[in-house]
Amino acid sequence: MAGSNKINRRAFGALAAAALAAPTLAVGASPAPRMPLIKPPRLRLGDTIALVAPGGHTDEAGIALASARIERLGFKVRHSPNLRAVFGLYGGSVQQRVSDLHAMFADPQVKAIWCIRGGSGCISILNALDYALIRQNPTILIGFSDITALQLAIYRQAGLVTFHGPVATSSDSPYSNQHLLSVLMDPQPRYVIAMAEENRARALQEPQFGVRTLTQGTAEGRLLGGNLSLVSALMGTPYAADFRDAILFIEEANEAPYRIDRWMTQLDLAVGFAQAAAVMLGVCQKCVPADDEPSLSTDQTLDLHLKPLRIPAVSGYSFGHIRDQFTLPLGLPARLDTASQTLTLLEPAVS
């Protein structure tokens, strides 16, 4: 009978109520990794650190600078086989860059893998990586900027804690070195990170270095994020950041405010900033409009997205494309306190 496929009003109402009551996932959001989080072994003086170029290509001056820095910090340096490769803007072909990462993760003598620079290209190697190999050989991975794509993919697909910190050619800084080595070498049940005094001083002349609290409060959650353009680019992929209940940290450099607005809107549409435990912005260096172009400022752009939130939201924290930056372990639980302007890691980042 034609009427046999109809749903009566009472049944339809029950179905509608059940649908409204069921938890939903925002468009583009993805589930957190099902596998338990794993931590790499701690770094010790004299250990071997491998230099890799998974994104942009490097040169002899960069290799010399990075190698000297590693040795000055008290470690041995190893150059990955394709460190000097060049393929357009990239540090070799996809196969060369993937081969280097696999080799360095699989080498038991390599205790840390330090990306020599960011640049561009990490997103193109994600589908070719052996995440089972990475999980079976947990090794410290350090970098930021374009390395965000690699870090978020490894978090999602291997469950490994990686480290958003300076690349090996970043400007040397006592503040950066202190926090990098403390997090990697000295496991502590609680580790409190205060903002760099150097950045506070710079804020007198360069306002973007000043800390701004848009919404006050404290929040706890796992640390997740990185470079804004890359976090945005991965939405809708198997490597996307599901930042629900997380402390979302993001930074950007050399981008106009309208692009920042676009990427922030993408994140809000995909997951929703209100779903995060907190939002923490780093120093957005040189994010200004073109000359004579009508535009909101970067602060005004951020305010559009963050001021309406009821969760803690801050900007100007000491990370990003800056000299004095602290290191953030992706996936690790942490506490943001806007009153003290501190971030506290709630457990050791290394085993």
C-alpha cells in the first residue's frame, strides 16, 4: 500500500526529538586518535640529532648554522641523506623527503629529528608516510611553521607527541634554548612557562609582541595547533586538528589580515572555536595590510573571532615566527592561566 511508507506524526516527532538530542560533530571535524598517546624517550647530552628538510630546501650556510647550533648545545649532528636535495622550492622530491624521515625515525642512534627550516611542502608528503613505523620508533621531532602539517598528521595517525618549537636555523635565543631543552631533557610532573621578558620589552615599540587577554580565565586541555594556514589547510582531511576540548594554539607571519580572517573563519566553520577549551595566539609577526589598502588590523580581525567566546582567549604569547619562543608538545595536557599569563604542562612530554 502507498500509505505503508508514511510515518505518523507521533513517530516523526519522536525521531525528530532523538535527532536533536543526539551529539553532533561539526562539518569538517574529525575524531581524535583512538590509539593511546605515546611519548618519545628523553634527550640526553651527547645524543645524536638528525637534520632533515621535509618542507623547503636549505643551503650550505643553513646546514653549517644548524650543525654548529646542535654541537654548541652539546649534541652530535647527523645530516639526513637528502638534506641538500632541491626540487623546486622543496627539499627534494616527495620520495626523497619521505625516505629521509623514515630513515631517521628507524635509526636507533638518532634520538631527535630537528627540521632545518619550514618553508612549504610538508603537506605533500603526508599520504606517503609510514605512520606505523613512526609509532614503533618514537623519536623527538622539532619544528614549526610548515612543519605543522607533519606534526598534526603524526599526532592523528601515530599518536606521537611532537614539539612545536624553533627550527634548527632559528635565531639562537637563551629563552628558546632553555624551554626547548627543559621540555626535551628534564621530565617534570608540572612545568610552568612564563612569557619572554624580551618580548615584553619589544612590545613597547612593536605592539604585536604585547600580550592581550580577550577573555579571562583558566582552562585545561591537550595542546593542539600550529601555523594558522596549515591548521586551516588540513581541515577536511584525515590529518585535521580536532581541537574540541583542546587548548588551540595558532600563530602566523607575513600574512594580510584578510587572509587571517579567512583561515580563522574556516576553523570556526569546521569545528568551532567555542568547542575548544581555550584559544592561544602567538605573536603574529608582520601581519599587516598592503600599503594604502583598506583593511582591519590583525588585532581587530582576531577580536571578531575571539571576543565573543566564553572560553579563555589570548594573543601575543611567546611563540611563532619570533626569536624568543617556548616549545609546545602537541597532544600533551596543559593549563592556560590568563591572570598569571602562564602555560603549565601538566605532565612530562618525554619518557
